[in-house]
Amino acid sequence: MGRFPGDGLPPVRLVDLPGRGATVVRECPGPPGAPTLVLLHGVTLTADLNWSGVLPNLGRRFRVIAFDQRGHGRGFAPTPRFRLEDCADDIAVLAAALGAERLTAVGYSMGGLVAQLLWRRHPNLVEGLVLCSTGRNFRGSPMESLMAMALPTVEMVTSMTVPLQWLGAHVLGASMLGVVRDGSVREWARAEMALTRLPTALAAVSAVSEFTSRDWIGGVDVPTAVVVTTRDRLVPPSRQRRLAAAIPGARIYEVDGDHGVFLDAPGRFAAVMLAACTGVAAAAGERDHAGLPVAGGPVRLPAASGLSGRIRPSAR
């Protein structure tokens, strides 16, 4: 299983998004006619960093698109104000550029918020959601507290050393991942996060802190899986479970790990993600086969899919 860029992963390519710029995309074509997944990484991360451990497995069953979101990694520059709504609209533009008419949005942490907005703003595009280590909002959470503590600390350090704009997001991002035991993986993570400028990361964290879907998330009408990181110190599991409870028919999948489980236990994470995406795809396929409208009523993932809503973690 690939753990570093280029190790078992499809090659990167630049895709120009009209009116926005070019972003780096990795795409697995999958089997003929396979459902499409778009993978949305978390704040301070890159597509490679967040998803390298799952791309090979998912790519055997799905068409998979993973890209660096605006301002992050090798993606295009953000507008002066970082807005999650713009991130959602970027996906719709990318899907059109790649000829993806329907897709399941798979979002991690901040990416989960963007996935929720994508469903709300572009409902005809989204046929399913897989929401990982995320919630309806992060207000009052350790994520928001980290933002409150990080900015004055960064300002103090940068005033004594180098201009803020030249610092990378690793200054902030390393504290979000929790324990990553492999030293070489930690160094790779640091290098990937350093590709994102710290001002963009802080603006993104601020946007995350302001987001809430509490008033409208109950209207989600597509098959949904919520992947709960059960030892998450940044996004408490209770907050993740409340997200699942708010979405009609959402199924919970559990993975034993902290917010950086995708780095610390990539095999465990990949197994749960494959189960969650397969379950959502099965339910979306049954809806299409039954001729149900895109904007229908609540949907429950079928027991006939043969997948349990709770997956026992595999060995690392």
C-alpha cells in the first residue's frame, strides 16, 4: 500500500479550472462504469497526505478523484477570503472538467464540511456522502480552541524570525494529527504540510470554526456513512456521532485512532474507508435501479450490502 507520493499511486496531472487556476489531481479510472468518488482532504493537509493509504484499495472498485483544494499543497491560490462555499463550488467545476456527472463526496475533517456544502449547493451532482472525523460544526471544540491559541503564538514567533507569509502550515498542522509513531512518515507529513502557506491554513481554520450545518443537515437525502475516529482528540467522537444522528439513515463506521489515523494506521483506515464507500455506493445504486428521484426522502443503507456499520479494526 502506497504511503508516500508516487508509491503505488496514479501519476499526478494538472487540471485547469476555468476562472480559478490549475490544481493537482490524482485519478484512478476504476473498472468500467464504476461509481465516482471525490476525496476531500482536511485543513493544512494535501490529497497525497490524507489519502495515499486508501487510493490503491478504492481505485480497484471506484473511479477516484483526489486533488489539492484551493490554497493547499499544489492547488491554486485562494481568494483573499477563504470560504468553504468556494471550496464546494470548486468541486463542481472540477467534476465538469473531468466529465463526472454524479459522485460520492468523501470528506475528512474540513473536507467533511466541504462535502456537506457540496450536497447543499450542488444536489444534482451528489449521490452519496462519506463524512470522516467531522461534525455539523466545530464550535466549542478543540479545533476552535486550537485556532484561538495558534494565532497569537504564530504572531509572536514570526515577529522574531521570518515573515508570516513564508511559514508553512506544518507550524499549525503537526499539532492536529496527534501521535504518528513512524519518524519517516512524520517527516513526510511535515514536508507536505509545509507546501501550504500558514496564512492560508489559519484562514481555513477560521472558516472551519465559523461553519455550521445544524439547521439544514437533517435534509440530507442521499446515502450517507459517517466514519468515526474513536480516539480523536481534535474532533470528539461524540460530536461525530451527533452528525450521524442528525442525518436520516446515516450509518456509522468506526476506526480506532486519533485525528491522524490515516498516517499512523493506514491499513486500518483503508479497510474502514473501503467498507464505508462500498456501502454508500451499494445504497446509491439501489436508488438508481429503483428509479428514485435524486431529491427523495430519507434513505437507509441496505442490510443486504453485507457490510456491518461497525468495522473491527484490522492489524496495522
